[in-house]
Amino acid sequence: MARYVVNRLGQAVLLLFIVSMLGFAILHLAPGGPLSQFALSSQMTQEDLDRITRQLGLDRPLPVQYADWLWRMLRGDWGVSYRDGEPVLKIIGAHLGATFELMATATLIAVVVGCWIGILGAIRRYSIFDQFATVGAMVALSIPTFWFGLIAIYVFSVNLGWLPSGNRHTVGEEGSLLDMLHHLIAPALVLALVETAMWGRFMRSSMLDVINQDYIRTARAKGLPEWRILSQHALRNALLPMITVAGLQFPTLLGGALVTETVFTWPGMGRLFLDSIGYRDYPVVMGILMFSATMVLIGSLIADMLYAVVDPRIRVG
């Protein structure tokens, strides 16, 4: 087990290095740059732009800039925002809670509802419920998340007035739990929609595979109650493959959170990432990129380790 964990950790570190190198190169080679924001000012002279270039270290060769950034990041210095002048870690920390709040709520909804739909669809295979669930999952997986967000705002905010159209709190009620939940409902449901469809499809397939096994037929032949067969034998084994699914859902959640936060003006890391790209704020963009990549790899590593514990055959490979 220790050798398996060490190998996976080594692969994760190598992937992080590759992600950092590619991300840094793409950002700095893209058209424009952080100086494009300063160049818009009519009061800026070429001397001013040259001075800012030297202060930001952008006049050095790209490999030197990357080596300097990587060395400082390994020491815990993620840089300073070009736009705000604040440390990158402080800026990310200020937006991290909102993103985790949204993702955790959406995940809870997706797991509970998705697994329930998948189990019920497997038990009642080819029924009207199963057919409706299949069609609904295909629709949810086919239509972009931002479209669902816009529809939710139009229906529940503009027409019905039940839910706010955006933001995390009402101005002046930042400490109210009810106000926070009121603002959380719409973005969490929109973000959970695609996740629910995926969990439902995976759970249905896993459950169908289990209930067709010989030991399930043997349990029925012994006269065990159906609820006991499903809960103690089928469900327990059907949940094992879902460990891997849970680890692989994190990248989808991050991508969905980026779109959802933008549509609902949710003050999380997704919105911060897009704003930082627009301002060419390289340190913040790289900080969010590395943080997100690290969280994705940690999720995958935890899923692999849990699966190796459940199924020792995985460790052999």
C-alpha cells in the first residue's frame, strides 16, 4: 500500500509541474498582457510603461520568470496581484469560502438525489419513471450550465420574484443565515443539475450490474425480504464504484462553479478567475490554476486510495 501511495504522489507532483509550466507559458505568450490595462490611460508614457515592466519583472526571459515564480511559490510566496497589490493567497482565501459553500451544497444535492434516482431507476428498470429519468439526464447533460442559470433567473427571479438573481448576501444583511440560504438556492440547484444527472446514470449502471449477480439471485432463492437484499447486499456493493466517481466529479464541479458563479455574480474563485484573466492579472490566475489543479489531484488521489483499500487488487498494478 505504501508503494502504491508513493507512486501516486510522484505522478501527482509531476502533473502539477507540467500544469504550472504549460499554464505559465500560455498566459505569458497570449496576446496582450498586464501592461495593456495601463496602456489604456492617456497619461501613460512609454517611459512609465518601461518602468512598470521592470518593476513587474516582465523584461526578463520567460524561463527566468518561470523559475523565479516557481521558487517563490514553493517557499509559500504566491506573488502579489497586479491589479490590487494584495498577496495572491489573501485574495484566494477571501473567495475560497464562497466557492466551497456552493460546491458542497451542490454536491450534497447531487449525491442524495442522484443516487436515489439511480437506485429507483435500476429497481424499476424500463418503467415510466426510469424512462423519464433517462430523458431528463440526457437533457441536463446536453444543455450548457449557463443556459439553465439564465432560465432560473428569468423564471424564479424576474417573473416569480421568489429568489434573488445574484450575489451571496443582500446588502446590509451579510450576517443573516436565512438570507445566505435564500441566495444559495438558485446557484446550488443549477450547479447540482448536471452532477445529479451524472450520479443518477452511474448509480443506475452500478446497481443494475450488482442486482444481476448470482449472489443476489441466491439471496432471493433463500427467501430473504427484497428490502434486505437491496440494502445489505446490492446497495453496499453498488456504492463501491461510486468512490471513483466522487473523485472524478471534482473537475466537473470546478468547471460548473466557474460558469455558475459568473451567471449569478457569486463572489467565488470562478468569478475571480475570469475577472483576473480579463485584467491579465497573471499571479492571481496562476495561483487559482495551481490551487485548482492541486485540489483535483488530491481528490483523485483520495479516491484511488479508498478504492485500493476497498479492493486490494488495485494495489497490484
